[in-house]
Amino acid sequence: MPPGLPQQLIALVLLGVIVWQGLTNHKRTDDLIFGQHKLMALTQELRGKQFVIESQNETLAAQVDARTSELRESNMRLATANLELLELDKLRSAVLSNVSHELRTPLTGIFGSAQNLRDGLAGGLTTAQQEYVGMIEKDSGRLIRVVNELLEWGRLQAGHIELDRAAVPLQPMLAEVAVLLRPVADRKGVQLSMPDGESTVHVQADADKLKQILINLVDNAVKFSPPQSRVDVRIETNRQAVKILVEDQGVGVSLEDRPHLFERFYRGHGAEAAAGSGLGLAIAKNLARLHGGDIALQSGAARGSVFVLSLPMEAEA
Ligand SMILES: Nc1ncnc2c1ncn2[C@@H]1O[C@H](COP(=O)(O)OP(=O)(O)O)[C@@H](O)[C@H]1O
Ligand SMILES: [Mg+2]
């Protein structure tokens, strides 16, 4: 081996190591620079996203503000409309009750005068005159009933009805109703039957209001019955309730009419031919409820209708 070769070899190896290390370091630096670039790009991307979120937040806040003030405004409008409605309702009740009073007095006068004429207080009448007087009597009587119903409805709506309760024996009460309505039934050939005189059932009720309910139910039954049919009134009792059933063989109530029967002014299909205001059942149901009871149409009758007035059984003393 020539002298000096080991030194040259060592120098060569050293050079190789230095070059190799230099190369490795260079690669690391490249990696670092690449990583730094990536980081910067990510940071920028993040900043961009943050900006988008911030601006979206601002828009959202503005939208919420706008909605809140819109809501506040519509709330105010609602409150004002409510107040106006209350005022209108008061006005409507006042007008209704004034008009009804103003109508009732002259109508009662007309009705009374027609009755006097018919009874011959102003001398004898020809057949034609009797007919006309009869028409005046019938129509003014009908108007008085409508006005009375309007007044009663107005009072019920205003909560101005107070019950004067006492123990009312049902059977005599039904007999009174029969006295009033039998002439109407007779004219139509409708047989009106009431429970026999043995029933001793009492109910705790306002006698006038109870009579009004019963007249309404029996009057309807007769009104919507064909000639030569029957209207049967029955009493049923159990521990909790007294039920008065009014059953007829009349036109019945269509499925379509059922849900609306007790609404004010509602008249069923086919009721147009019969006189009425459509307030009778609404008033009767309200009065029944004031008594802690109710009125319902019992379904399932093959023909005709069964209206049931239920009242709580009088508590035993
Ligand atoms: N017994 C009945 N049979 C058949 N339909 C009835 C009977 N009672 C009530 N209705 C129906 O219910 C409607 C409302 O009754 P109601 O409030 O008493 O008004 P009105 O007697 O003035 O028509 C009537 O128009 C009629 O269509
Ligand atoms: Mg009626």
C-alpha cells in the first residue's frame, strides 16, 4: 500500500460523511419549509373560515333582531284588535238588547190587539177579516218568540242569568208544557204523550228556565214531526242523573247536521220550511249546562230523533 493512502481514505470517508450529512440536512430543511408553507396555508384558510362565521353571525343577529321587532309589532296589533273586538262585542250586546226591547213592546201591542179583534171586542168579524187577524196574530207571535230568544241569548252571552233554584217536581212541570204545546200537536195530528202522573221525581232547578228548555225540546219534536205520528216524553233516573227523553218519529237529524245542531242560528237541512231562528237548542243547551246538566242528541234511532236532557240528581237532604 503506498504511504499516505490511509489518510487519503480517511479524508475521503470524512468527505463522504460530510456530503451525506449536508444532503440529509438539506432534505430536512426542505421538509421544514414545506411544513411551514402548509401551516401558513391552513392558518389562512382558518382565518377565512372565521371571517365567514363572523359575518354569518352578524347576519343571524340582524335577522333575529328584525324578527323580534316584527313579533313585537304583531303582538301590539293583536292586543289592539282584541280591545276593538271587546268594544265591538259590548256594542253588539247593547244594540241587540236595545233593539229587542224596542221591538218587543210594539209587537206585544200588535199581538194583543189582534187577539182582542179575534175575540170580538171591536164587533163581529167577517170570515175574511178573521183570517187576516189570525195571520197577524200568528206572525206577531212568531216575531215575539224570535225577539225573546235573541234577548235570552244576549243575556246568556253576557253572563247575566242567575238561576233561582228550588226542588221542582218534574211530572207537573211536564204537564204544564203539554198544556202549552198540545194544541199545536193536535193541529198537526201529532200525539203527544207525557209520563204518567205517578212519577215523583224532583230536580233542583230554576223552574222557569227548566220549562223553557222543555218547551224548546218538545216544540222541536212536534215541529219536525209528520202528521199522524207520536212524540213521547219519558223520565229515566239513576243515582247521578235525571234524564228527560223527548222522542219523535220525524225527519231525524242528518250526519252532516249533527255536529252543528247546538250552534247559535244553526238550522238543519230541511228545516227551512218550519218557523224558527235556530237559537232554541243553543239557548236550551246553555241553560242545561248552567244547571250542571246537558242536552244531547241520542244517536241510533232508526227514524226520528231522541233528544236527552240530563240534570244532576238532587242531593238527598
Ligand atoms: N226533533 C228534531 N228533529 C229533527 N231535527 C231537529 C229536531 N230538533 C232540532 N232539529 C234541528 O236542529 C236545528 C236547530 O234547532 P233549534 O235551535 O231549536 O232551531 P229552530 O227550532 O229555530 O230551527 C233545527 O233547525 C233542526 O234542523
Ligand atoms: Mg227550536
